[in-house]
Amino acid sequence: MSKVGHIIRKEFIQLRRDRRMFFIVFFSPVLQLFLLGYAANLDIRNIPVVFCDLDATRTSRDFIAQFPASGYFSLQAIVGRVEDVDEYIDRGRAPLAIILPRGMGRSLAGRESVRVQIIVDGAESQSAIVGLNYATMIGLRYSRQILLERLRSTSPGLSLPRVEPRVRVWYNPELRSRNFMIPGVLAMVLMIITMMLTSLGIVKERELGTMEQLIVTPVRPHELILGKLLPFFLIGLVEIAVVVAVAVFGFGVPVRGSVWLLFGLSPIFMLTTLGLGLFISTISRNQQQAMLTAAFFIIPQIILSGFIFPIENMPRPIQWLTYVVPLRYFLVIIRGLFLKAVGLSALWDETAALLVFGLAILSLSILRFRKKLE
């Protein structure tokens, strides 16, 4: 272990001298966490909407007032011609336009149905779909309100039976998307940093010609591999502590589960990232190739892991493919520890899958690395 200790010491000295790598290791994760924590917000509020009010009556104005009052929409403009709507949609100033027909107030007063046209900008699909659902909900609520007023006016003592849902949200009562995204960002940052550092650290030795010097020293292959991987493993643990501290104290995301269990299960995930980094170093000749190859492994994992897109909404063949993505299992673990306060018994399946993937990937990478050295 003394030989391994010397290699570890050499790695940290190299890291301290390389200012660019030092920034990537210690400041880049925090910067990514702040950027993604504030930017990656799935809570859609204040959707710009433009109204074309062809009726211009008290009824149409009352209907329009329902939208900004809901908190989901911000009133962009009220125009008097249908042609004026095109400018707001074409220039992206409003993804939603609602056209109120002439005679709307008269039709509702005469107990006739009214058709309201909703125009959606399909280029802004996410905001458009959410806005369409909210607009439909507000329209139905307004119709129900009119119906109840009519019934009460005709039958003052009438009692209408209804079903009242009592909603209780577990684990994330405020439905803050930040509480869902921040743990995922922690997993993503840990994957990127450990994989990148491992691949770049070893490839850099080859570029500078110091790998050959290490090979001719009385250091066995397994000692060299251990000495190269352990520093990045320790850096990964430091990254977890830093990111968890920023998540808790900077964003107010609580860790409801065991912090010790988080630090105990994260190294299992790092087996896969360190193994992939070691594998990338064996197929790359320089740091540029290593970075491109690492991106080839990182981007599909982010897409297929459920970090942004729900796995349940993916086609069935793609869902089967996600079972070989280690990040998928770690996201379940880390979100369970952050939000649900679950224990190892509830996370055993994901932990076992990560352990199998980690040992398999790391073992194959070590064999290829040793063969490369030989």
C-alpha cells in the first residue's frame, strides 16, 4: 500500500498544480448545481395568453378575469380583431390565444352553449400543453359556476350533491419541482465529475509520456490502477458532501433519509462511473477524444435515466433499454433518501443492480487496462 500511497500523493499534487482541473473539480459542480437548480424548473406559471374579445360585454370580461386570477396565466393583451392574434403567436409573445365569439353574453343569458376557440402554439409544446389543460379547466369551472348560480336562483333551497376530493400530497407537499430536480442534479454531477476525471487523468499521463515512466517503475498493474482510481473516488465523496450542503442550505431541499446511507450507497454508483472512465481512457489517445467519448456515455444516460423525461412515457423497447442504465437506479436511491426517508430495505433492488453493474464494468475496464499496459 505504500506504493499506492505514493501514486495517490502524486495525483493530488498534479491536481493542485493544474488550475483548470482544480476549477472543474471543486467549482464546476457547485456552478452546475446553481444553474440547473434555478433554471431546471418544471413548475409552469404565468403563461402568457392573449384574448380576442369579439363580444366586449361584462360576461366576456368576467371570463377573461378568471385566467390571471388563477395564477397560471399572465394576461398579455386583449385585442379586438382575430388578425391581431397572429402577431403574438408568430413572434412567440404568447403560446396561447383565446377567441371569445360575438354574442357570448347573450347566449349564456339565454341558456345556450358557447364555443370558445383556443389557439395553441405547437412550437412551445410543453407550455402549450400545460396551458391548454389549465385553460380547459378554467373554462369548465366557469361553466359549473354559471350552472350553480342558475340552479340556486330558480330553487333557493336546493342542495346539490357533489364529490369533494381531499388531496394530500406525500413527500413533496408543495409540489416543488426543485425538490425533485436537485437530487437528480447531484447524481448527474457525481457521474460527470468522476467519469471525466478518471478518463482525463489517465489519458493525460499518456499524452505527457509519464505513463511509460510509471510502467517501468516497480509498481504492479493492480497497484497502479488502485492508485489512479482512489483519488477520484475520494474526490467523489467530497463532491457529494459539497453538493448536499449546497442543496440543503442553498436551496432548502431537505435530506429526510439517512445521510450516512447516502454516503454508503454513492460509492456503489461510483464503481460504474470510475469503471467507465477507466474504459474510456483505454480507447482514447488524447484528452479531446476522452471528452467526446465521455459525452457519448453521459448524454444517453441522462436521457434514459428518468432524470428529465419520465420512463413510463417512453416506448416499450426504450423502457427495456433503460434497465442497463446505472444512473436510473441511483436516481431512485437518491430521490428516495432525499424525499421519502426510505431505508435500505426499500432500496435493496436498486442497490443490488448497481453493485452488479459496478463490479462488471469495473472488472472489464481493469482487464482491458492491464492488457493495454502489457
